[in-house]
Amino acid sequence: MLSRRARQLLISMGLAVLISVPSRSADFQPYQMDGLSVVVVSGEFRPDEDLGPFFAALQSNQASVVTFDSPGGEPYTAMRLGRAIRLRELYTIQVRKMDCASACALAFLGGVRRGAEPGSIGVHRTSFANPSSLSPEEAAEGVQSVTADILSYLREMDVDPAFLEFSLRYASNDMRYLSKTEMDALKVTTGLDGASNSSPTVADPPMAYAPPRPDTGQAATNARLETAAITFVRELLEQHVNDEGRALARVLTTYAETVNYYGKTTALSDVIADKQRYFTRWPERGYHIRNDSLMVTCANDNCMVSGVYDWVVRSIARSKQAKGAARFSYTISLGSEPRIIAETGEVLK
């Protein structure tokens, strides 16, 4: 278990961060305590939050653990952070006096092993920042979209989908903190010793788990991987071909045999079928990545590239055109023949 001093430091850090960080911004701070490297995520998640400082905090002390002091915020940002935590194979821990509520719970679920004290994880249903600006139809569509995306994320993180149903019981102006029994039953906690549904008491992860501090050669390797991953995604999106046959052939050669496709384990044949339906509906397609939105992180020859792109699609035969912006996330297994092993995203407008 964490030593008494380490636990006291976690609690005192949470209180200090809570006082010093503005409520409308997230903050990522690295800490060392009793030989344990930790990143504390505090403040509120904003739309299109820059996760660069999070990766920098991880790099600065080679953290193996993430903990939170956050009231929540934008759920899609929280899920992006959770996926980044999962890609880096980090643990998440939570103590009661460092609150993790609302969308923060989604980020917490990214941990490959998760431990939390009873009463430290708060949930309620998703709300809109300005509901009066939405028509009833838009509000219903928004709720359905967010619900589907969160369910996909829960499956991706191996959490019981009943977690969402449980959250929906509580109004957006209320908060329900989970008990030990509830966290175990819903697979919110896994236990930090590798035993599923074991006691959520906060404990030291194995010290051998902490990744080694990279030397100059490793840093250069990581830089090459990141460059290769970004180039791969740019070519995939910005050099998109409008010929349906060539586009499908590209899917065949760039996706793995099995893909985590929008939160569901999917065979390549089903990915191709889904892409074909889209290509047939919109024969003309154009995408442009917003350079300032790009984020990449690599671990164990896998790289996750995420960002936002502007898109326009047309069908002359149907006299239809649409355009907007979307958030994307690809996880790529790099090697002699790079393959996409995970894809997710959502339309922003």
C-alpha cells in the first residue's frame, strides 16, 4: 500500500491544486513521492483541451500512475485523456479527498489497473452547457450521440455498460458517489495487483512497471515513430482517393485484421463494408487536418494520433453536399507494414 506519508502528500497536493487552478482549465502536474512517480490531473476539462502538457508531465518524471482532482467537464476530452492513459498503460488511483466527478470518471476508466477509495468517484447524467439554445430535436439527437459514444468507450475500457445506466439515474445538478460494492460490480475498479474486482484500496503498482527513463537513443526512436505516425494519418486523410475501388483497396492495406472500431472489436471485412457504404453515399470527399489540433503519443511501437479535421462531402447523383468538422483518433501499429488497430471519432459540427 501507499505509505502514510505518500497518501498524505496526495491529499495535500489535491487541496493545493484545488485552490490554485482556475475552475475552467485542466492542469497536469508531475510529482514524486516515496519513489512513486505520479501525475495529478486537476481542474475542469474543456472542449479541444490540449493534452500536450499531460504528455510533457508524464515525460518529466516517467510517471506510472495518474490521479485526479477534477469536477469533470467535456466528456469527449475526458475520453481522449482516458484513451491516452490506456495507450501508455498507466495505472489510475483515486483517494476520497481528491475528487473525481462527472466526466472525470471517464478519464479515470482509462487506467489499465484502477484502484479507488469508496466515495471518491462521482457520477451523474450528461448535461448541455446551454440547453436553451437547442431545439427539442437537437437535444434528443445530442443525447443519443453522446450516449452511444460513451457506451462504445465503456466497452473499449472493459467497464460494465450498466455504469452508464447507473449514472443516468442522477440529475445533472446532483452527484452520486460510488461505494466499494458498486465500483467492483460495475468494473470501475480492477484492483492494482492485477486481480479483477479485488479491493479498491489504493496500493503501490509494481515498481518494475514504471517505464525506464529513455536515453537519447530512445528519445530519437520515439521522435521517429511520432513523425511516421503523423505522416501515415496525413496520407490517409488528406490524400484520400475518391475512386471507390482504390479507396477500398487502401482500407484493405492500412487496417489490421481485427480493429477496435468505435469501441467495438470488429473484423476487417466489416470495417470494409462500413467504409464502402460511406464511400457509396458520398463519392466525393475532402479532408483537411487542423495542424494545431494534432497530438501524438507512442508506446511499444504503437502510436495514437488524434486531432480535428474539416471535411466536405458531395454526391452529384443525389444533389447533396455536407461539410463540417470532426474529431478523429487512430491507433497505429508501426512496423514494416503499419496497420490501424483502433479508430474512433465524432462529428463536432
